[in-house]
Amino acid sequence: MQLIVSSSLEGRDLALLKSVINILHSDYVEEEEYSWLYQDKGQHQVFISQDFYQHGSEYYALLKEQGKRISIGANINPKNLRILFDQISKGELKSSIDTQSTAVSNDPNSLLTHVSRYMSSQVKVLMQIKGLEKTEIIIDKEKDQIWSNVPLNLSTIKNELFAKPQNIKYLNPDKIIDVNAMRFNTLASHFLWHMGMMHDTQLINPEFAQPHVAFKQTHWPDYGCLKFKNSFISMSAILWRRAESFESLNKHHEFDEKEIISFLNASCLSGLCVATKNHDNKVAQITQAKPKPSGFLSRLKQKLFGKSA
């Protein structure tokens, strides 16, 4: 299994993270079922970030599909990063969707829930959304592409996807798209941003309104190409600096509630924001148990000291 890591870190911290991932990649590829890869954009399972507070900062990892936050501590180093990645790889991350299943969405929130689950899952399949009147949309989250036989615009979202029942199924990732029939194409992240933005009455997941759920922006929205409200830029700046809950955005900042819902739905659906659930405001800690020597270290010792090492 390939585990993809992304990050908002910069400078020395980013260089350190990439070097550890490169070492782990060469180590795990030979001996384990996992391989690690750092990727600035696109789909990822793990996001490493740092939140800044008045009296310091905290490094942590977000496990996208599980909605879990793991505290790394006040600093990062090769040791705690290797322990973190080793524990994640042993967690046997699993998909949260059944790729053999089909479903019918009868309202916007149901449709967005299915799309959100697909976008945050690890499975490499295509998602097909098909209306009763032959409207068809295919999403490829790995390539960040979406194809359709109807124009991919706000009118289609409002009058077709949100107004009429949609059949949902999953397709083989090797499926060849008929570009003659599916002649409308754009970036999936852009289209999904607009889908989420247009739904401003309810958060995709009702639990997202609870105080134990925090939102962290993982990538900055492409505001040069997206429709947005002025408040979105301010909310992006806040969530880029630190994770906040819906309750915090609503109570401690002068934002309109509908605009908060619209922004969070757009950000989460397009993969630009991760929601993590931490009951009682607690975060999981990495276990500082002494790790067993890796295959890489064992081979190195053998070369230096002989087979008795």
C-alpha cells in the first residue's frame, strides 16, 4: 500500500520531513507492504502541520480518512517522525466505502455525503453520478478530473444534481472515458468546491458542528479561478494558521453562519480542508516506545560490524 504524505511545513522542517520519508520509502519498499511518498498536491492520507498559539506551537499529523489528529509535540525530529510513521503503517488503514455498492441520493446533503466519503477514502476508483434524465458525471480523484455529458456549471449543480435523484456507483480506475459523449471536462477540485459552496444550509456531516471537531486547511484555495465570498479569504487565513471548530468560527469571529457553512463545505469537499474529531479536546499522542531495529538499520550494522551485530 502506498501512503501519501502532504504538509504545510516550510524550510528546515519540510526538508527534514522529506528526508525521513525518502529513507522510509527505501526501507519499507524492500521489506514491507507499505511505501511512503511525499506529495505537495493531490490526494493524501496523512497531513503534517503546525499550529501557532500565543505561547508556542504544536506539530501534529492529521489522518484524513479517520478524521484523527495525532500530536507530535513542540518539535519534530527524525526519531519522533519515524515512530509516528511506523505506528501509522501498522494501523492497517482501510477504505470507508464499499466499491461494489450503489446508492441513490435524493437531496443535496445525501449527495455531498457520498462525494465527501469518496474523496477522503483511499480506494483508487472512479465515482459515477448518473441522473434519471441521462445526466452523467464521472469523478477521478487521483487525477483531479471530472467529466460530464452536460456543462459543468452552477446551473447543473442547482437544477440537476441538487434538484433531482442521482444514482451513485463506482467504476474501475482503468475505465476509458468516452470523450465524445463526455465532452465537458474540468478540475474535480474546482467543481466540487462550487458544489460545496452552493450548499449553505447544513454542514456535510452534522457532527462537524460539534465542538470536538476541528478544521485545518491543508492547501490554499485557488481564489483566482474559484467563486467565493470575501469572508472566505479571512477564514482561509485562520485555518491555515491553526485548526478551529465551527463553534469557534461562529462565536469568536464576525462571520455570517451561512458563509461559514458554505466555506467549510466547499473546502472539505474539494479536499482543501481536513476535519478531525477529538472528543473532550484531547489529541492522541504518539507512543514513545523504543522501536525495534528496522531492516535498514540491521543491514547497516551487518555491513559495519559483521553478521554478529
